[in-house]
Amino acid sequence: MLGQQIMSGLATGSLYALTAIAVVVVFRNTRTINLAQGDFSMIGAFLALIFLKSFGFNYYFTIFLVVVCIVALGILTERLVMRPIADSDWLTLFTATLGVYYILHGVAGWLWGRDTKAFPVTFDPTPVQILGTIVSEGHLINIAWATGIGIVLFVFFRFTKQGIAMRAVTDDPETAELMGIPVRFIVMLTWGMAGFLAAFAGILIAPIIYVSPQMMDEVLIKGYVAAVFGGLYSIPGAVIGALMIGVAENLAGGYLGSHYKTATAFAMIVALLALRPQGLFGIQKRREI
Amino acid sequence: MAGKIPGGALPAAVGNREAVAEQRRRFIRQDFMLVCLLFAVLLLIPALPFVKGWMAAQAVLVIVYIIAAQGVSILTGYTGLVTVGHGGFLAIGAYTAALLSKHFGADVLICVVAGGAMSALIGVALGLIFLRLSGAFMAIGTLGFAFFVGTIVNNVKVFEGREGISLPPNHVFGLPIGDIGFYYVAVLLLGLMTLFIHSLVRSGVGRALKALRDSEKAAQSYGVNRWFYRTLAFSISAGITGVAGALNGLVTRFVSAEVYSDIWYSVDMLVAAIVGGTSMLMGPFIGGVFVAMLPFFLEKLADFSFILKGAVLIAILMFAPAGVGGLIAKPFQAMRRRRLAEAGARAVAGAGVAESVAQEGARNG
């Protein structure tokens, strides 16, 4: 029972991690708390549903198409909304993404309706036994996808020119610009990456929570909690935060009752922030005068 | 601006300053008259023949949003802190009022005061935690608080979860009041809150808050106690939102977790504060009306109201960062600045003549 709870917690947590990483990447490169991150995923899930059901596309081709569309959506958001106000304070940026949230929410509700739709399950729902615990195959697939994406990101940030440039922008945008790094392009890339992660998060979580305009609200909030938990600047921190939240809420759901799931995540974060205001892996930034 | 008018020795500058001050006082009187006029209109509206009870109840809901936005604007506007969790304080106010009304049959005014006081108290405790956090962290922390309140009212017995608490009819000083009577109470409270915020931002406390907002280090080096003032601001803001919550619960005479665990309340309040324009008295009025009336007008087109809300929000951030209030006030402020400059210039010219006459006299005598 306990092993099973932990395992399915890790599976959900790995999906939260996709959102949490996107939150961190966008925040540290653009100072933007992106509230629309969940809705990128939501639009992605709806598109996937259409591609799979109405057009009858293959699952992997669908994933490819959705990733392309949502990356485009991320870049579009950056160009149309965020770039004109890029120099504003963070509250303005935050509120602008709230505007994007409302628009995407409204568009989805308008085009596809507010009711929940089932998402076709592509894997075998019968549980399998691994290491003495019973796990559903869906959970394993999700963990596998999330790990794969994690490796891709690691390689990107470590070995590619763009990835290194992106880290440079994180550390010090002004110096990066002086060094000839095209900061605007990197910011665009950042939003593209947010779209990339959102597409996967949406498609992978859709069979679990079903598809509706508000499907990602809670996931987004947990992604945020995870990101804050890890200190908002650290990708490994966000991943660890996401996994911890996944496990903790699953245990709370199992032993206290499902109502306490989300509250547990927040109780954790408030407790942590009270002790370490900069998050678990955060660095206490030098205060500017 | 007026200080930059050229010419005028010392005595002239004194005359200049007095004339400008006089002009300023005139502007303050004008503002005061405008606000009085607004409230007079608000108080007279129910006397119109076509006004029905439900309209008054609807109007109270708008007032609730205005007061809540006032609460948020104390933080975002005057203190420079961001909260995404004030829905929690709305809930605390509403439930405090509801429990008092249900179990003790308390007076509306007592319920409202208790709701505000309870929120303010909890605000002190939370302020001590949240004010350690900077910007983005604080936003997430306050959001967590709203969620937490939602879970509590959903699960703790006394709050009766989604079933909700139905309230007995409202009464003030022993007199039963209907929707229209309640509307008067709400307008009165709105007036009190507006007056309170007006005097707060002009008091020493308000100046300390603004100083902390503009430069924390500079303010601290002048001896402004950051902890004390920020916690105070958080608590006041929570208390005002609690008053809004109490009104909201009492006017609908029904309080349920379904409504108050919705964290988008919190977000709506922030939207109201920003759309209207923070750090100005007029802002919450405009923002509150916008946020409260949008779903009312577009009831059948809920999705469209979402799109409109988002588009308006983005447009305002791009083109009018000071909010709609700032946009409206801009030409008036420009006009007033011109008037002040003119008053200053006139004073200089007048004083200049007087001065030369005096000098002439001195030379002759």
C-alpha cells in the first residue's frame, strides 16, 4: 500500500515537474510568473484530443503536432503580449500572463465547451508488479516520458550553444547581452521551451484528469508550489519539489482523505517558506539598494 | 512645477507658495465635493421608482468588490506588496459574520465589524510569515493561504462545507432590513472605508508605507520600521477585505464552501485593483465595477467575458499602466498642474510689483 502510494505519487509528481521546470525557466530568464503555463497545456490537450479523435492521427504524430502548435503558442504569447511590456515590474508581467490565462480559458470554453471530456487511454490499464509494488503501466510511461524530457533538457543546457546562452541570460542578462548573446532570441526560446514542456504535460496528464478548460488549474498551482519549493531558480530543485509534492499529496490523499490533497502541498510550502524564505535550493540574493 | 517659475526674490516666493497652497486647497475642496456628490447619488438611487430589491442586492455585490479591491490596493498600490490570496480574507470575513448571525442572531453592524476584526487579526499572523518573502514568493505564499482557507471551510464541521450556512434575515439596531436597507448599510460602509483609506494614505503611516515601497533601504535608514508598518498594512488590508466578505455573506444570506473556496475570487480582486489603478482612491471603484459587472452583462457568454477580461487586462497593462483611473485622471491632473503654475506665476507677478513699490518707498524714505 505504502509503496504503491509512493510510486503513483512519483508518477504524478513527474508530471508536475514538467510544469514546474517551465515555471522556473520562464521566471529566471524573464522575471515572469507565467500563469498561462497551465493553459498552454490545456490547449495542447484539447488539440491532442482533436487530432486523435477527429482526425484519427497516430499517437506519436499527434504528440509531434501538438508540440509544434504549443511551442508556436508560447512564442506568440511572448511576441504579442510579453515583449511590449518586457521592461515593466514583475507585477505587470504577472498580471499580463493572467490576461493570457483568461483569454486562453475563454477561447477553449468557447470553442470546445466547459464540460469534461475523456481522453483516450493509449496504454494497458491493468497494473503490473515491479519490485513488489503494484503499479499501473500509465504511471510508468509517464515517469519514462518525464525522465526522457529531463535528459533532453540536461543535454540542451549542458552541451548546446543555445542552452549555455540561456543559462548566461539567467545569470546576468546585461553581461550576456554585452557578450553578444541575442537576449531577445533567448527569451523567445525560453517561451518556446515553456510551450514544449506544456505540450507534454498536457498530453500526459490528460488521461488522468480528463480534458476541460479548467483542467490545469490545480496542476499549475502545484507546479508553482514545486518551483517555489526549489527556490524558483533551480531546475533540479523544482523537480525534487514536484516529486515531493506528488508523493506528499498522494499520502495525504490516501491517509487523510482526498480533500486534503492540495492543502497538504500548501501546508508544506508555507512551512518551508516560514523557515527558508528563499526556498529549498534558493540563493539569498544580494539586496539591491 | 510651480517652484520652477522664474523670477521673484524671497518675499515673492512666499506669496507664490501661498497662492499655490490656496489653489491646492481649492482642488481638495473640489475632490471632496465630487466624492460627496457620488455618495449622494448612490444614496438617492434607491428612491427611483423602477429600482427593485434584487437590483439593490446586485449593487451590494458590486460594492463588495469595490471594498475588496480597496483592501488589495492598500497592499499593491501603497505598500508595493502583491497578494493573490485575499479571497481567504473574504472567506474569513464572510464566515465570521455568518456564524455570528446564525448562532447569535447578531446585528449586521456587529457582524461586519467582527468579520473585519477577525480578518485583521489573522492578517497580523500571516503578515509576520509572508512579509519575510519577496515578490514572487509572497504571491505563491498568499495563494497557498487562500487554498488553505478553502480546504478548511470545506472540511471542518462548523462551516458546513458545500451544504452551506443559510442565514436569518438581517437587522440593524433591532430593525429588520431588506435588500434596500442593506444597500444603505453597504454604501455607508463604502463611504467609511473610502474616508479611512483617504486619511490613512495621507497620515504618517501612509507616508511610511510609500517610503518603504519606493526605497526600502532609504526608508529604513530614516528609521521607518519595516516590520511594523508592513504588518500593519497587511492587517489593515486584510481587515478591509474581511468587511467586504462579511457584507457578501450577509447580503446573499448564504455562505458555502462552494463559493468561498474558489481561489479565482482572489485573482479577481487583484484584477479589479489593477484595472482601476492602484495607489489612487478612484481606482477600486472603477475596477470593482468592471470585475463585478462583466459576468452580469455577459451571463450567457461566460467564455466571452473571460476573453474580454483578459484582453482588457493586457490592453491596460500595455497602454495605461496606471489603470483606467490613471487614464481618466491624466487630463485633469495636467489641467490642475497648469492652474497651479498659473497661480504661482500670478503670485510672482503680483508680489514683484508690491516688492518694487516697497523698495521704491524704502529708497525715498
